Amino acid sequence: MATTTPAPGACTPPPGGTGAAPTGRGAWRARLWRFDDKASPYAYIAPFFLIFGAFGLYPLLYTGWIALHRVEMTSLDQSQWVGWDNFARILQDSEFWTAVSNTFVIGVLSTVPQLLVALGLAHLLNYRLRASTFWRTVILTPYATSVATAALVFALVFRADGGILNWVLHFFGAGNTEWGNGEWTSKIAISVIVIWRWTGYNALIYLAAMQAVPTDLYEAASIDGASRWQQFRKVTVPSLRPTILFTIVISTIGSMQLFGEPLLLQGGTLGSIGGSEHQYETLSIYLFNYGWKLGHLGPAAAVAWAMLVLLLLIALINWIVGRFTRDNAA
């Protein structure tokens, strides 16, 4: 007798037969099977939405509520509706725009060299090297270092009096440099810390994307007489365009959230206010000063929402630029 095999992926009928409607225990098991079939997918994804709702969506909405009220750190149980006054307050504050400018400059100074160096390191690691696993671990070590440890170590390096960097520069006649007090030197110092911590992380992302590029493209380019540099420019970089755009967006988000590096640049003495003249005060430090030093949670929440809007605008610009370059390449 010929038997019929169910097609792959087809649902197995519930116990109780396929003829008359099941009764008793069979009807209960059929209903339980149908409920499990429909409810299981929602149960599998429910933990993510519960955690996101508790630690992501609720804080976001609550911050928006605080941004529209006057709430002080000393009286959290009391609030007064002020509407958009908190946003108007920070937008009219020159210190806010100084923080925006500092955040943008530090972001550019840290992101551009960081991604260029990461791309070069990934290109070197993509070739067969001895002890390749060791070198990949080495470049990832700074990422595993805590931001507090890295910032405090570099604070010793950039010290004006007795710092290692100034000691080295003495041999070249550069003299003492006030790295933490200068307008540009402080930004360069913070950018160096960011570059040191995140270059290896981005290099491994680029390396994973490079290993996904078909080898046929490199073989065809080699047959055509392309050098390694030409293969890198004409094959590797175009193939990594989506990954490069991703790392730009991630690095931009990271630069908007810079907090530990400027906080501890001078060992925590002046870092909490972003320098003696706010020369390296970022938006995160500005928010910290408003919320935790002055105790005004309303303007601090408004700064947080302003940072979100800026991030969305930057992400939109990156998306437009990425789409424009992709269309031109096609």
C-alpha cells in the first residue's frame, strides 16, 4: 500500500484523527496544540520586548516627561509643568552650543583617523600572517580595557608637569605643552584616547567583512595586472562600503556619548566641568553638570532629547550620503 509523506514544513495534525471532531481528551489536546502553535513565537520574542520596555522605552518616555517639567534633584516627588521652557533654556545657553561644537570636533578628530587606521590594520590582517590569532587578540586588547583605566593612564601621559609625552617632546625642543588646558590640545588628547580604545574593534569588523569578499574578484584583478594597492582601492573598499557606513554611524553615536574620557582627562579635577574654560566639554558632560552638579533634571532631560535629535539627523545624513555614493557607483 502506498503511503503519503507529509511535505517538509507541513504541520502535523493534532492527535485525535482527521475525521469527526475530537471529543474529550482529544479535543483538549487539539486546542492545546493550536494554542501552542500560535502563541509560541510570541513567547520566544517576549523577553526582548519586556527588557526593552523596562530599560529602553520606559526611560525614554520618562525622560521626555521630565523634559517638560521642572524637577529638582532635591525634590524628586515634586514637579511643575513648564512645557518647552527647558528646551528654550538650553538653546539660549551659549555653553550648550560650545558643547555641541566640542562634541562635533572631537568626533571628527577621533572618527576619521580611527576608521582609516582600522581599515589599514584589517587589510594587513586579511593576508596570511604568522600567529594571526595572536595579532587579532592584541589589537582588540585596548577595547577590553575599561574607559576609566584608559583615561587615567592617558591623563598621566598628557600631564603638563612630568607627563611622559612632554618628557619625550623635550628631546625635540618642543617644551612643555598644557594638553588639558589648550583649546585644541585637549581635544587632540581626548581623540587619542578614543582612537586607542576603538581602532581594534573596528579593525575586526572590517576584517570580518573582508573575509566575506569573494576571492574570485581578487584573482580576476590579479590576472588583469592590478597591484595589491589597486586591489585594495578597486575591490576591497567598494565591497566594504555598507560596513564602512555602519562603522561611521556607530562611531558617530559613540562620539555623541563621550563621557569618561573628558571626565577623567585631568584626573577628575577639572574634567567634571569640561575644562577651566569648557574647552573640551562634551554634550554628555554638559548634561551631567546640569543634572547632577546643579540638580536641574528638567534641562538635563532636554539635553538628552536634543542629543537624540542630533543623532537622528547625523544618521539621516549618513544614510543620504551612503545612498548617493551607492547610486553613483552603480
